[in-house]
Amino acid sequence: MRVRRSGMHHDLMMTPPTSGRSLEGGVPNCPIIHAGVESIGNTVQAPNLLTLNVLLGAISTVVQCLADVEPVYGGRIPTSMYICTKGESGLRKSAVAARVNKPIYNFEKEQRREYEKNREIYEVKLEVFKEQQEAKRNKLKAALVSGNAQRIETAQDELNKFIAEKPQPPAKETMLVEDSTGEAIQEEMYAGYGCIAVLSSEGGIALNGHTLRHLPFFNAQWSGESLLKHRKTSGNQSIEDTRLTLSLLVQDAAIKKFNDKHGDEAAGIGFWARFLFSCPLNNQGSRFIESNNLITQDKEGERNFTARLEELLDELKQVRQNYDSGSRKLIKFSDEARKYAIDLYNEIENSQNPGGRLEYATDHGSKLFENITRLAALLTYFELGSEALISVGILQDAERIVFHCSDDFLQYFQQYPDYIKNTLSVLSYFQQVRDNGERYYRAADLRRSRLAILRDIDVRDQVLDLLINWGEITVFTFKNTGLVVIDLKPKLVYDPYMWSDFCNKEKLSQFYLMNPPLSQTPLQAQTFSRWR
């Protein structure tokens, strides 16, 4: 499985990717998943990372109902995953999702038909019950009129015993939702088996529609927390031990729209920090078809993945017949894997210290190890069954997946310190000036720009110093006059025409035309004390 990573324009503008945890070789310790990714990815000609994420969403949808995992520090946590895969139109998100999730959609249809049949039977039983209940209520009324204590006690006991045998509605079979409100998802959890998945190949519907309006609920569900609802019409409802999977394939514009509206809240409560977030490389332009490939396409990997997913769905069907959330299996680490996991936990914790990889993304860092733990349990259950322990190999596969997504998360959401964010803002402003055809810029004009951060001398000097170090600008001073000029294209040779245009625009004297920046000494930003 080959997973390529897209680059950025400037290496110093990004958090360095995690070394030694490449997904280049796929997930070798998970042969069913590995072969499934290769098979489906090659058939559909979609990026392998996209295919892998869709497979993981499908696995989480089913296994969250069947198993929890024991962390290294003890206890019990869900195996549910929140997964978001960014991909533009044409990446074949829908094609991959349709193939991978087909067994789940078929299972949902079958369960819905079963529910409708059971619902009809229930309604008939309820109608008979109400008729018999009315007869017993009339018997109690007659006893009360007679005033005979024995008759009253007997009639009351019969009615109470009869009410205790009232037919119960069948549990709702809903497992998949897409464009539902959080309130509707809660109702489905309460009326059904408590396991819901939002699987969407058009994730913008979930992000910017009705589904994700109440973010704290989804944060709580990630942890499997209980919810006690108080409603005037429906009374109290206790939603306990529920599980929720989110698997969203979404375009960049939809994420930006969501963040424009909910970004502050999402960042404040660590909503995105709970996700496996990834940006697969767009492979459009390289998806060529050869006749030999069409003939020799290997479908075995897809068939084996689908067969295993169907096995788990059959297992889920059996569990649902005698449903009890306490019946979930508990996936544990092997002794060797536990030692490895403790070292990994400590490494992640240490990386949140000053100077560490996650220094400025501690919300994300605090969820990283738990996501690795959950994913290792999912991979173990899917590949080896309910009685298997998490091995070091499968744990390392989970580690590689999660750290790859972590790199994408840090890059996309720009988890940088303020001085880096300030520098990127100024660089964006300078790029607009470049796009207007200008090369030289008077430093004093920065104070009059629309960027308020540049009114602070310390911030301004720090930003320009970093841009100099990045090679984005060079700054020159004219010692005799104190004029400071910024060259926005320092890698290009001196351009006398652009310098002349700059001098004319700024109404500079002939002295400057005769002494261009080429003859001046570049400055480091720390020496900018008195700009003209």
C-alpha cells in the first residue's frame, strides 16, 4: 500500500512530520485490511489512504457494538472512531464508500424489514392488550362500587399483574444516519440498541446540515458518556453506554464553512482533536487504464474484506437478539504490547512539553494515544476475532495510521505558536503585494497596513526576522538616510525597472536611483529600530 504525502511550499512553515512511522508499506500486520485496501483502491483507482479510512469507518460501525478496549491504565473505553477524510471532487470518495459499506447498507435494510414486521405484530398485541386491560379496569371499578375489600384487592392484583405483562415495542434497528439532528440521533439511541454511525461520502451534509449543531453531545458520545434528558412531553430519558462512529468524506470548502461558523466552539472543546483527520493526495491525472489491468484486477482482497465484515454483522445480529451492553467483549493488550504501549504513551506525553512536536496542539495530543488504543482494538477484533489480544505488530500498524493522520491534522489546522501564525499572515499579505506586480516595499508602510499585529514593534521585528530566515524577503537600509526597503523577491536578480518604479511611486530623490538595494547591506530584523 503506497500512501504519498503532499508537500507544502515551505518546509519551515509546517510541523515536521513524524519520522519512522511511514504508511508507505501499508498495514502489514493486518492482512485482510491491507489486501482490501490494495484491491479496492486499485479497482476504483482511489488513493489508498482514502480507501483505508473508509474501511476503518465501516469496521468501527460494527465493532463498536461488539467490543470495548482496556487501556494500559485500566478501565474500559469505547472502540468507536471519529474519522474525517478531506478530498476534493473527483477523488472517487462515493465510489469507494459504496463498495466498502454495501454489506452494512444491506444489513440495515434487512433489519429495517424485520423491525417493520415485528412492529406490526406488536401493534396487534397492544390492541388486544388494551381491550383486555379495559375489561380488568371495569372489573376493578365494579369491585370498588361493591365496597368488598376482598374483591377490590383481587381485582387490583389482577390488573397490576396484567399491566406488568404489557407488550413492549421492538427495538429500532437503525444503525446508520446521515442528515439527522443530534436530538434525532439521541432518540434512535434510546429506542434502539444504542449504536449509531454517521457514514457520509458527502460529509458536508453532516458538518453543515442538522447533524453536528450540538457539538458537546458528540464530544460526550466519543467518550461513551451517559446522557439524562428531561423533556416536558416525553419525560425523563436515560441514554447510557451508547456508541457513535463518525466517518465523513468531505471537501475542503465544507470544512472551512463549518469552521467559519463553529470554529471557535470546535477548537475550545477539542472537537476536531478527537478525529483521525487526513488529506489523501489527489491522484487525478495519473489514473490511466490499461486493458491488461482490467483483465487481471485482483478482487480477492475486496471479497475477503467483505466476507469478514459480513461475519461480524451476523455476529451483531446474534448479539442483538439478547442485547445487553454488558455483553460487549473487552479487548486487552498482550504483555509485550502493553510495555510497548506504555513507552508510546510516555513519548506522546513528553512531546507536549515546550519544544515538543505537540507543544501547540495539546488537545490533539491528549487524544492521540487513546485513538491509537481504540484503533488497535478494532484492527485486532476484525483480523483475529474477539478472543485475541492486541499484539505489538497490530499496535504498530495503528500507531502508523494515527501518526500519519496527526501530521495531516497539524498541517491542515495550523497548530502553530502565535509568532508562526503572525508570520504566515504577513507572508500572505506580502504575497498579495507580489501578485500586484510589486517587488520593493517601504518598511515604514507596514505600520499603515491593514495588519494590526505589525503595529507592535517587537512582533514586527520577530516576524520579519523569521521571513528573512525563510528566504522570503531581504531587508536593506540606506545608512545615510535611514530608509529601510524590503525586497519581496530576493531570489531574483536586481531589476532596475522595478526599482525605478518603486522610487517614482515613493517620490524618492535621484540619490536612491543611483544607489539601488544591490549596493546596500542587508539587515537582520532585530536591528530595525527606527524605520522611515
